[in-house]
Amino acid sequence: MTARYEKSEEMLQRSLKTIPLGTQTFSKSTTQYPLGVSPFFIERGKGSKVWDVDGNEYIDFVSSLNAITLGYSDPDINTAVIEQLQKGSIFTLSHPLEIEVAEKITEMVPCAEMVRFGKNGSDATAGAVRLARAFTGRDHIAACGYHGWQDWYIGSITRNLGVPQAVRDLTHSFKYNDLKSLEDIFSQWPDQVAAVIMEPMNMFEPEDNFLDKVKELAHKNGALLIFDEIITGFRLANGGAQELFNVTPDLATFGKGLANGFPLSAIAGKKEIMELLSEVFFSFTYGGETLSLAASLATLNKLEKEPVVENLYRQGQKIIDGVKHLLNKYEINDVLAIQGNPSWSFFIFKDLEQYSQFQIKTYILQEVFARGILMIGTHNMSYAHSDSDLEKLLAVYDEVFNNLKQGIVEKKLEVMLNCETLVPLFKIR
């Protein structure tokens, strides 16, 4: 047991006795955080920083898996939630906040004419797929990116244990920026595809008007276009990636930054399609829970009033530029690259002749955690990330990249690892 993470590791062992995997989320588990060199439990957060149960402080660039856009414990969001808490969190009938937040989303999001709420991103994507199937009378789905844990999607990847084969057979994956891979699905399943659902951007930007061409191809074949904006919504632009790239889908799904970490998701889209949700069953006891709605309204208002997205881009670009400088400085572009939108950039870990990308990633995580940085392969920016945070991050990378280069050159990286190498959960992007 590592002294730095002693309490965290004790809590993990305790947790494993009553909680499968020891956590509620795969991405918070030992599948992503190497055992022995990682924290596993966070006690509190403020702004860009969090403190684990051992008292270690971190600058957090995971931002609760992109759910935190403004920063932890944002005072404006806390005030709105506390005021609503004193009035009540859930009621026998609907609450006016449902209308206010829905109206705000329709003001901000290009495709949004009507809105329905869920709690998790998976609620929204599954609901949008069910709605598309009902609207088109078709069963098959073309998907690109990650869309949650529900059967319709997770059955199409390797983590499909428990999903019936009949369900698995209805979802087909295509590649981003590869129109032919989508054309092949329509060719194989003519007049049977209900919807194309995709993350409008993750690691790479659309090339050669890719999103426009996907929309044209979907409509030509009688399918709806759904943008999964669970992450990109209210991050790439106030109106999401659809605003940034000027491509309006038929439906879109939102979550994460919609309420700065409070549990709320949404389906939004054209009225003629959305009205069918009066018949399609998409109904939650907590869909109208008021604390998350109050948080969402305060979040969306702050996004409109303050330069939040502009700040995410500005600070995120400093990281991209700084990392590229360090990769050149240590001549390790064959080991590591950085891609993506400044508000959500990705490390691309590469295989070498002697070391796998997972050994390289594990070593980097081990070293950045020890130096007070939480980062598991992406930089998920929040409004709270300051210049001093970025200076600390790049100073840590400077030291770690130097050590990494020496470990590779001297062929001793495996000796420098103080834990087992991570095993990939599944590949989605």
C-alpha cells in the first residue's frame, strides 16, 4: 500500500465488499486509475481543485468526466440550489422550473423547439433512439462515438455482456470523417435505418464538410440525424457543436455541463418529432427534480452572461500549445500527440517497438498524480482553470516528459512503473 494513497486504498477495499467494481462509474475505477499509484476517493472540490481522502490536493483536468464546466462548488450555482432546496426538491405535480429551463434551451440550441428531461446522458440518448424508431417506423441505428450504457448502444461494443444478440444486431458503427463507412450501413440495411447518432466532434474536427454530408446522407435515406452533445453541448459553444459547425440535427441530446455537475440530461429537437414523446414512453419520477433544474437555469444564465466558452478555448489552447512545445523539446512526438477542441483535448498515446501505449499512459498517470494533477488522458477545461493552474500542469509535464524520454531511451520504463499496466476498457473513439 502506498503511503500517499493509504486511506484511499483502504476505502477501495472496503467499498469492494459492498459495491461491484468499488464505484458507480467504470471511468472512476481501477480500469482507469492504476492501483497503487492513484487516488480513488475525493472528499471535496472548489474551483479547479479537489482534495482526496488522504488530504492530497490536485488541479483537476478530468472535471468530473466533463460534467463540470464552471468549476466545483460554483457560488452562483450553489446559491440557486440552496434557495430551491428550502422550497423543496420534488413535488406531486410539475414545477415551473421545467418550463423555464426548457425555454432557455430552446433559446440557446439551434435544433431545440421542444425539450424533455432525464437524469443521465444515457437516458437522453436511449430516449432519442426510441423516439427516432417510433417516428420512422424503423429499427436499425448507425452510431459513431460513445453513447452510454443502455442496451441499444453498449451491445454494439465489446462490453456487451447481458445484451441479447437480437438487440446487438440492430446497431452498426461507422467511422468519424469516413462517409463511406456510413454509406455501407445504408447499403446493407436499405430503408431500415431509423437514425444516425453521433458525437459531432471528439478527437478530430469534421473534415470536408463531413457533418453536412452525414446529414444529407441520413435524410436521403429517410433517417433522422441525432447529435449526441452530452459533452459538446454548452462546451464547444453555448449552442453546442451544432452552433459551432452550423449543422442543425433533427434531435440532440445534452447532459454533463447542462447543470454543472447536477444530474440532468435532455432531449431536444424539432417539434414535429418531439411531440411524439407524448406517446413514446420516456418518463421519470425525477425528471422534474428541482435542484438540478435550478442548477441548470443558473448555469445557462451564467454561460450567456459571462465569457465561459471563450475562456475554455483560451485556456485550453494554452495547454495544446504548451504540450506541443514540450513534445518537440523532448523529441517524443512518436510517443505522444495531442488532438481535439481546446475545451476538450485528448492525448494520443502511441505504441513503440519496446513499450505499449498502455505502459506509456500508465507511467504518465502515475507521475502526474504524484505531482498533484488529475488527468486521465484528456484536458476537460472548466471556467475555473487559472493561468497558475496551467503553469503548474505544464511544469509537471516538462518534468514527466523528460523522465519518460530517458526511460524509453535507456530501456528502463518498466522498472520505473510502480504498478501494473492499465488494461483498456474498450475502444470508443
